[in-house]
Amino acid sequence: MAENGIDIRLTRDEQKIPLSISWTVFEEGRESIHQAKAMLLAFWDGADKSALRLDLWTKDMMVDEMADFFYQTLMTMADTFNQATQSPVLAREMKSFARDFLKRYRDKEKETQAI
């Protein structure tokens, strides 16, 4: 049986705010290290019927990057939901929400810059 893994490492400042996030993938005897500015990690606890999550971002994560990160995450969550449930209508609605979310964010940014 093949075993794969992911190792997540954080460095934090004195206030425990992440300065850097790195993750290493271990797959078939190889490993590759990646850097990230933000992460969302979620687990489903079937016994408790609850989601456990860890959301972190570094000091240098820009607000526009966070908006793009959430947009992309929402889009992929819609794809995952559709694969798991075979509910394309709901997946399309989730994607529609994600597009609207990003448009509203960008419109708000344009208004702020115009002032």
C-alpha cells in the first residue's frame, strides 16, 4: 500500500501571527516544498457531525489576494460538492455566488480608489 503525506510548517512572530507558511508533499518517495501566504484546512468529524477548520494567513497576504483566494476556493468547493453529490444545479449556484462575490469585492475596491 502506498502512503502519501503533507507536512505543514509555520513560523510566527511574538504575537503568534504567521510570518510564513510552507507545506511539503510526500508522494512515492519524492518530496516537494511549497510556500503559501494563506491556507484553509477543514476536516469533517463524522462522530460529532461537525467541521473542524484552521484558517491562517501571513502578514504579507494582501487583501486583493485574499479575495482571489476565496473566489478560487469557492469555485473549487463547488466542483468538489458536485463530484460528491451529483448536484450540478447547486454547484452552479455556488459558482454564481463566487462570481458575484468577486465582482462585488472588485466594485468596492474601484469605489474606494475613486475617492
